[in-house]
Amino acid sequence: MGWSPQIETRLREIRMMIPQIDVVIADEEAVVRDRLRLLLAEETGVEIVAECSNAIQTIAAVKSLQPDLLLLDIEMQDADGFAALNRIAQEDLPIVILTSVSHQHAMQAFEARALDFLLKPIDERRLHAAIERTRAELLKAHDRKLTHRILDLLAEAKTGPQTERRLVIKTAGRVVFVDTNEIAWVEAAGNYVEVNTSGGRYLLREGIGSLSKRLDPNEFVRIHRSIIVNVRNIKELQPCNRGEYLVVLRDGKQLSCSRGYRARLQELIAAQ
């Protein structure tokens, strides 16, 4: 199809994270349903879960099967596509791609918040592009839900009993006692770790792996092989490219959460 390398990479990630798109086809013409079935068979990870020839069947199929995508003909005899959409509860409404034999419904289709509008006879390339847009939309929804679940999980973290609640740091001829509650984030720096607190920065001669074992796992999370963050100091998680997160702290500091640590968080959430 001639996608750029960046788009191809992103689409491969989308397919891995969303293995299947469940589709309901709704069109009163059998020949159109047959063509859509053949075209969708060429798409990776797409499964047709129902074929409907009228609005009543379509509404029932969407409610009972909860598909990811509805390919809906606007001109059906018992009710047009827009009327059918109005009879589907908002919480049951999937991504919608509307089809028609005429351009005259295009504007109304987008006003109805359809993801795409396809003119019949269905063009293979236009359908492929619409399916890829569907994948992208599903991934964005997945990322939003995952972000909320991660933040909820972090918010529920409770302080467990610890024998060590402060770090002893020697600096400039002094001995400084740092309460772990004051630590915002920690970053590896060679044979040292840089401990960033509300009161300043300190170098501690210790490996980040060793330090992570001394910190309360209910308060501190490792987001990168060289970064540990106090979960109470996380303000926001922003999904980025290639499955990574941008972790934004309360003071505006932005830190990268690598893909490997995101995968561990996903596994933890899935096990809940």
C-alpha cells in the first residue's frame, strides 16, 4: 500500500496489541455483503461476527455481540442507517463506517460521527484504509483505558511497614538523613544514584538495583532501568510512540517509561 516506514512500524504494533477486530456487516443487498466479506477476508485480524440485511437485525446484533466495528448501509428499507444508529444505546455503539451509493449523505455521515464514509461499489483500497483507521482508533481507546487503570492502581498503592524509612547520605563532609517520603525520583549515575528530593539533589554511592530493593514497592516504581519514581509524585501518564509512556511529575519534570517496564505493568493489570 506504500505506507511510510514509521506508519508501517506503528501498524505492526497496533496489530500485535489488537489481535482481532469483530465486525458486523449491515446491508440489504446480498451482493454487497458478499463483496465486503471477500474484501475483509484479506485484512489481517478481522472477523465478521454477523451479517444483517435490515435495521432490526443490525440493532439486535450490535447489542448482543458488542462488535468493534459496524459497516452500515445508509439506504435500508425498514429504516435508514441514521435511524438505526439512533436506536442503538450510546454505550453499545461501536466504531461506525457508513456506506452509500450516493455522495449526498457524506456530510450527514460525518455529522453522525462515523469514522469513515465509503461510496458503493466499495473500493478495496478505501476499505483497507478505513480498517487501518479503525485499528488506530481502537488502540487509542485501549491506551486511554490502560492509562486510567495504571493511575488507579498507583493511587491505590498503600504504604507498607518498612524497617528503613530514611536514607543516610554522606555529602560535602556532612551526613544527611533523607526521609523517603521526600524523594521525588531517583536516577542512576555511574556507580552512584542521584536522589532528587523536594529539598535538593544528593549523590548516593549505591547501584539503582540495590536501592530499589530498599525502597517500599508500594511507593516507588521502576519505570526505566536507570529511573525510579515515587508514585505519589506522578501527575500524569501520556502514551507515546512505540508503546512507551511519558511520566509527568507534579513539578513538571518529564521522564521516559520504557516499553519493557510498560509491558510489566500491563501484565500486572491483566492479572488483577
